[in-house]
Amino acid sequence: MTIQVGDTLPAVNLTTMTGEGPKPMAINELCSGKKVVLFAVPGAFTPTCSVQHLPGFVENSQALKDKGIEVSKEDLTQTVNAVRDAMYSIVPGPMKVMDYIEKQVVIALKDGRKYLEWTTPSGFTVHQEIMAFDKKHPQRIILQLMGECRLRLNKLTDNPNIARHKSATMPNLIHSLDASLLHLAVQEWDKPIGLIHDSVLCRATDMPELWILIRKTCNKLFAENDYLKSFAEQIGAEDEPPIIGDLKPESVIESTYFFC
């Protein structure tokens, strides 16, 4: 359903955290008479969504205010911190791994690395090069296209952007492992198939067979190798990666919701 100008927000009750604990909050009352921004993340407790997408609203809070949006940077910051704290409670293992990777990435770059590079299980080399911008000496361009347009461009420096590397490495590592799983699985597949990111398109009659193949490939992939340790060695990590939990790779074979 497309949202139209003038539509009324539905009377949905949400939950907000207060000093006295969680309390219900009616969204129509919260937004009544205001110009607001509503947003959601695809995965509320995944690092990419909660750690990358949410802070963007904090960083651009002034731009939102300039457009007439009633926003408090303090409220946005509180939201980001609350979600991150919840993630440490609900999924502590992945969060510890994320903290480890972020720490080692910072150390590696401060030791003089200009970029990060690692090889995935399928043999693909990931080259992550994110350079910092020179914001003190921008280049200004005036374009004459359907009127005058002025652009301000920041040139890249020879120094890595450590903050962006820190936030990008964890999701990029996960995506590279997702891709490797599909790369290795389709090498054993001889029927029509389409791949989009971490999604698979095949004929409905072939899905049970593909269901089994992807699970067996994942089991073999992670039962025989420690890719977190391999990644740490490839970026020159100073510390050994954490060992968290006792999940057995073979458990995915019978899992109903793994890659469903």
C-alpha cells in the first residue's frame, strides 16, 4: 500500500523505555501535530542494521531539522545506545566478535596498513580500501545544466578512513562468507538457478534438493575451517579471536529456518 500525503497514521501502540521501565506509547499521539521521520531496520539485532543504519540519523540530525523535522539528537543517541545495549543482552556472542574485529581493524590500520584484504573460502579476494577525505581543501565545481548547479567535492587523501573501516569490516566479512557459501553450493548444481546477494531463485520442484545442498555445503564449510581465525591472521590481528558458544555446524542440516 502506497502512503499518500494527508493519510492518517494507524493507532499502533509501541513500547518505550522509561526510567520506570517499559511503557506503552501510542504512535498517533507521539506524532500528532509534528513533522517526524519514521524509520525501521530490516534486522533489529544485526550489527549492520542497528550499528550502521541507526547512527546515520544521529549524524544527520541537523539536516533533518533544517527540513522542519522535529528531532532531538539526544533522543536519537539514546535510541542508538538502547538498541546496542539490547544487542549485548540478546546476542552477546556476535557482539563480542564484532567488538574484536573492530578493535583489530583499528590496530592494523594504525600500524600502517592502507587497506584490508582477505581471501574467502571460495577463493575470492576481498580488497577493502576506504580512504579519508580532505575536507579542509574542497574542490568547488559549477555546472551549467538546466540552470546553475554548484557542487563541493572533497578529495581523497592517502590515509585510510579508520572509522569507516571499523564499521564496514564486520558486515563485509559476513557478506563475503555468505557469497562463498553460494559460490561453493552452485558449483555442485546443474539446474537453472539465480543468485541475488544471499537469496536464491530456482524452480519450485528443485527447492527441496537445493535446500539440502546449501545446508550440507555450509556444514562442510564451517566444520572444516575456522574462518574467523583465518581472517584475523590475514589482517595481522594482534590477539586471538574469541571462542564463543558451542554451536555445531552440522546442526544446520536439520534446521527448519536456516536459509529458508
